[in-house]
Amino acid sequence: MRDWEKCYQDGETPWDHGSAAPPLLEMLERHGPGLLGDGPVLVPGCGLGHDVRVLAECGLPVVGVDLAATAVARARQLPAARAETYETGDFLDPAWRQGRSFTAIWEHTCFCAIDPELRQRYAEAAAELLESGRMLVGVFYLTPDMAPAEPGPPFRVSVAELDEVFGRWFELEAGWVPQRAYPGREGREWVAIYRRK
Ligand SMILES: C[S@@+](CC[C@H](N)C(=O)[O-])C[C@H]1O[C@@H](n2cnc3c(N)ncnc32)[C@H](O)[C@@H]1O
């Protein structure tokens, strides 16, 4: 498993572009923050919290959680937007989820970063944290040119697999290739809106 804490300590964070995911901005333009309910919204694997702050600027209470304490400490040092908070924790750990509930989850490069064997646990964790009718919305990094067994992270993700992994608990409401992307990710991402069954 990748030592995420060490990556942040060593400054080896090529995934961090210093700004929120362009597909998040596109999703907010298309659907508005109302899609995510009144909050709190959870951002698992939030890193330095760029997406967290954009969601908080929309007036939503937002919780960013990340395994890496250094990422969380840096996120807290950046200028706050509004009602956002950060926690060091493991989203896949039932103890972290105990007693929590969210009106939505925003996913961005956490799903593709975890070991593929843990994907079912990711979907189960998301399902546990959302009541029926609530939304799991995410931009999923697709790597169509990767061989299935190629080592990651990021690990290979396909749209078909996403629908299979989340389908037990979620209905797919919409999915599209975002027009807005970080340089180099154009055409390699998929935004999906899943509604909790
Ligand atoms: C590729 S990075 C993406 C970070 C951030 N979303 C971004 O785009 O800048 C993946 C992040 O997920 C975090 N992570 C991995 N597994 C996690 C888990 N089970 N619970 C919480 N965070 C996790 C890592 O520490 C890392 O910060």
C-alpha cells in the first residue's frame, strides 16, 4: 500500500494541482450545489482540501478526511473558505464512520488510489454514510491505456466497473466525460452521479 503520509512529507504529490478539480466546477455549474443537499458533505481522501473549499464556498458544511496527517495539517493552514473542517482518518474504517451521516459525498482521486480489492469496501462505506435518496457524486480518473494488472496507484478504473461496484447500493442518475479538466487529464475522466437506493 502507498505510504500517503510519506508522499506528503516528501512533497511527492503529482496529483495535487493546487486548485479544485475542474470537473467539480463543471458539475456545480450544471447541477448547482443543491444536488448535494444541505450538508454536511464528505470529501474522502481530500488531500490539501482544494475541493473541500470550493464546496464550502457554496455555503455547504463540508468535512474532508484523509489518511495523511500532513495533508490535513496543510489543508488547515490554507485560507479557510467557510464552514469546512478536516480530519485525519480512514474513510474505510467502520470506527471512523460510526455515528456519522452526510447528505452527499464528493469523490475525486480517492477511489482510483485505493487498492482495487478495497473498492467494494469503498462503495459499502459510502452507502453506510448516506441515507436513501442522497448522492454520491464524483470525478473518476479513467486509465483506459493501462493494462488491467498494471501496478498503481492510480489503479485502472472503467465506467463498467464503477457501475458494477456501486450498483448494489446506488442508481446511476447521470454520467459524462467532463469538458473541463486539469491539463493532461482531458478525456480521461468520468463524472458520475449516483443516488443511494
Ligand atoms: C491521489 S491522492 C488525491 C488527493 C486529493 N483528492 C487531490 O486530488 O489532491 C489520494 C488521497 O487519498 C487519501 N486516502 C487514501 N486512502 C484513504 C482512506 N482509506 N481514507 C482517507 N483517505 C485516504 C491519501 O492519503 C491521498 O491524500
